[in-house]
Amino acid sequence: MSALEREIIEKYNQLQPDAKQRVRALIERDQDVELKRSDASEFDFEAWTENIEAIRADIRANNNGILPAMDVVDMLREIRESGDTAQALEIYLNSLHKRSA
């Protein structure tokens, strides 16, 4: 254990119970953020691509073999609002699929 770690533990032990609880809550939030980051790194691009291609094939099938023009403004808005590009694109293509059905 490093000197810094020992010092942090010493200081933590000096805190009042409510302060300890706030520190634990802060650490838990930090851990949640780290877990979300690691989940994002495990994104299955191949499965996502297959799903998008299946949606596109359905859209083409319902539009006489043509993939209709996309409304880029709506697509960019979806991406901006969701913060997750892959999810936003999938949502947008699903909405196109529903409109064409």
C-alpha cells in the first residue's frame, strides 16, 4: 500500500459517519462511471452491423427495392440527443422501417 493510500485511509477514519457516507457515495458513483466505460468498450460492432443491415433490407423490401433518402437533420438530432451514435442510428433506422411498413 502506498503512502498516499495510507494517508487517505487515515483521513477517512477521522471523518464523521455522515461524511464517510458521502465519501462512499462519491466512490460508488465513480465506480459506476468506470463500469459504464468498460461496458462501452465491449460493444459488439459485428452484431450491431448485422442488425442494421437486416433493418435496411426490410426497408428496401417495403419500398420496391429502394432505400429511401434519409432525413439527415433528424438523424443528427437523434445522435445529439442520445449521446450514443450506434444506438441513435439504430433508433432512426427502426423509425424509418416503421414508417415504410
